[in-house]
Amino acid sequence: MENEILDSAEKQTPDYKYAGFGIRFLAVFLDGIIITFIGYLIWGDKVVQTSGNGFNVNFEGETSFMPLAYYLIFWIILSSSPGKLVLGMKIINKDGKKLNPLQALIRAIVYIIMIFGCWFILGTKKKQALHDLAAETFVVKK
């Protein structure tokens, strides 16, 4: 009987494919391009300065909220970011559902404060970064 209960519980647990470091890094890179483009459309040279050798992206002052707003809006509405969507990923909570606004905010704050927390992905079974652990979220492949 005990084995039947355990077998039943295992069958109810979804078998997620957790997104690894490489694909998540690529999604952040794509999001960075999108954020830069949006920032340039709104604020122009205040965000993107060009020179003979390249360009510099600088979100500061009144523009500094933009990357945070970008992630919060997409995480709350779509449970993903455009970069993650393009690469077939979504963010879920521990119940397998969409993030709630508090989880999105916790994730964003830890994401910004502890940007190097992404290295946790390499050492956790469910490939969670520090911001995922703090908000009890996972990035999975669709």
C-alpha cells in the first residue's frame, strides 16, 4: 500500500525540463538587445552613445527603472521575458503556475542585487539561479 501511494505521488509530479545556463544566458542577451532598443527609441542618445569604435549603453537617472520595469511587466503578464519566449522557456512557481507579482518582484530584486547568482544554475539540481531560489521559481522549457 505504501508503494502505491508513493507511485501515485510520483505520477502527479510533472516532469519538467529545466533550462540550463547556456540557453538562459542567451535569453538574457536577447533581452538586453530588446531593452537597449526600447531605451534608444524612448530616450535616444541619453541611453545609447555611439562613437567611432562602437557604442555604450547607459541606463541611469530617470532611465534606470526601465530594465526592472521590462522584466517585471513581462514576468507578471507572460511568466516569461521575450528572450525566454523566443527560446521556448517560461518561468513557473513551485506549484507549476505563473509567477505572482510578489514572486516577480523578489526575483527581480535578487536578480539585480546578486547578478552573479546566475552561477547557481550550474550547481543546483533544478538549475535554479539565486533569484529563482529566493522567489521559489523555476525556468523550464515549454
